[in-house]
Amino acid sequence: MFDRLRRALQSSTESVQDSDSAHAAVPVTDQLSDAQLLALWQTQYLDGRRVDILRPPREASSSAAILFLHGHGRVMLDQNPVYTRLCCDAGLAVVCPDGGQSWWLHEHCPDFSATTTDYSGTPQEWLLNRVIPLMHAELGVQPPNIALMGVSMGGQGILQLAYRHAAQYPVLAAIAPAVDFHQMYGSGIPLDGIFPDVEAARQATVILNLHPLSWPRYQFFCCDPTDTEWFDGVARLGMKLSSSGILHERDLETSHGGHTWDYFNHMAPRVLQHLQHGLANVAGE
């Protein structure tokens, strides 16, 4: 009798475990519509600037999150179901600050300063001194468990941030980063107010500020080969990293619409996979 009871209990336990495993394997967002997903975003204001925060319905067991930097068009992720769904399924919170058209640089930007209250530092300093502490206060996360992700202007912005602070930000994914931003100088955008001339802007680009002994350990960048505006700069960055012996991952072959959100969204699964892998490695170190 006891043997039958023991077998029955064992069978019941295995059924529960199988059910739990099957439930865990189902993406957490499968039952949510795009509208329900996007409703998870919340907006705060920091120093007069908008900051969007995504708290996934299933938070990660590790204390990790993503800092996303937008491009020159200031398109945030709060209306993007592709990245929102993938981040929620990964259990990763996301913070998206609005940096205007500041290029997220370490140099002072008059346009950024004019639209920021109670803070007089550079856009990059604002990220380090104000946004990162906000992430710790709101989400309980701090470097090096904050992955960096950005598109276009924001893609080069996270490269700038990670290359200056590689130990604190070892995990990044830059999508179509505007590496050679100096080529936009003189076009009447806020970049003109940051630098006195195009050469000064060029000297501030990522390629000219690499440190061969200090670089983010888990970096990935990509660019559509039909992206005529930014591909050459990204390719040069890849060659410079390779010639310097700096480990990185890159995809300069996949094509899906050029410098558009069609391409950015197409690369989203690869980007999130890389960020998850990097964060897991950092957590295990």
C-alpha cells in the first residue's frame, strides 16, 4: 500500500514539475496584445527631461536592466511593441531618457543645457550622474549589471559611454551607430553648437578615442550594408577594433531596409540575445 502511495505522490510531483516547466517555457507576453504591452511603459521627468521606464510583468531573477539611448529623431521605445515584447520576455527592465539632439556626448551641448533644469553638465555626465542613480532608485540596478543599447545617434552614444567607462558598462549593443557624426556638422542641427568646426567634431568620434587596454568585454554592433550614411564609419570601427586586438561581435552583412526602424526591429532578437548573454556572464563573474 505504501509503495502505491509513494508512486502516486511521485507521479503527482512530476506532473506539477512538468506543468511548471511548460508554463515557464511560454513567453510571458504571449497573452498580451501590443496595446497591453505598451501600457507597461511609465513616464517620469528628471531635470525637466522625459524618462520612460518599462517594468516587465516578470522581472529577472538577477538585478539587471537596459539603458536605451534614442537616435536623432528622438523615437523612444514606448511605442515599439517589438523591443517591448522581447525585453519583457527576457525579464529586463528598460529606461529610455530623452536627450534631445545632444548626440549623448561628453561635450557641452547648448541645446541640451537650454532644455534641462537644475543640471549644468554634459549629456553624458547627465546619464552617469542622474539617470544611472534613477535606475538604481527605481529598479534596484547598478553597473555593471546595466546593459547599454542604442540606435543611430544613440548607438554611437552608448559606444562613447562604454569606451570611456568600460569596467562599469561591459555589455552593449549598438544598432546602426552614427559613428562618423562629424559628417553632419554644418547642417544646421544642434551639433553645430557643440563644436567650433568639423575637425573638432571628428576628434570626438569613437574611432579616435579607443583605448587598447580598456574596452567593454561584451560589445556587439551592426549596420545594414545599404545604410549609405553610416555604414562606412561602422565598418572602419570594426576594422580598427580587429587590428587593435579588441574582441567584439559585429554584423555588417544583414540587410533589411537600410537606416530604418524596419532594420532596427529586424535586428532586435539578435540584440536582446547578445545583451542577455553578456549580462549573464557579468553576473557569473
